[in-house]
Amino acid sequence: MSFDVLEKLEAKIQAAVDTISLLQMEVEELKEQNGRLGDENQQLKQQHDAWQERLKVLLGKIDQVEENV
């Protein structure tokens, strides 16, 4: 009877080890994805800043035209 208990315990431990291994792989994949998304986010922020600057310049030109009219 104690042998059955040990076999069940061994099976549960193996299942836990397998689950932990899968979760560790998932964590690594998510870290890589997070890094890629962080890079993409930085690029989008730079594009956003560039567009804001262009809009400021254009609005400044419109203000100059309105002042001259």
C-alpha cells in the first residue's frame, strides 16, 4: 500500500516538474515578446514625436500666414 502512495506521489511530482518546465519556457517566450514590443513601442514613440514636431511647424506657418493677412 505504501508503494502505491509513493507511485502516486512520484507521478504528482513529475507532473509538477513538467508544468514548471512548460511555465519557464512560456516565461522566456513572453520575455522575448516583451522585448520586441518594447522596441516597437520605442519606435512608435519616436514616430509620434516626429509627427508632433511636424504639426507644430505647420501650425506655426499657419499662424504666420494669419498674422500677415
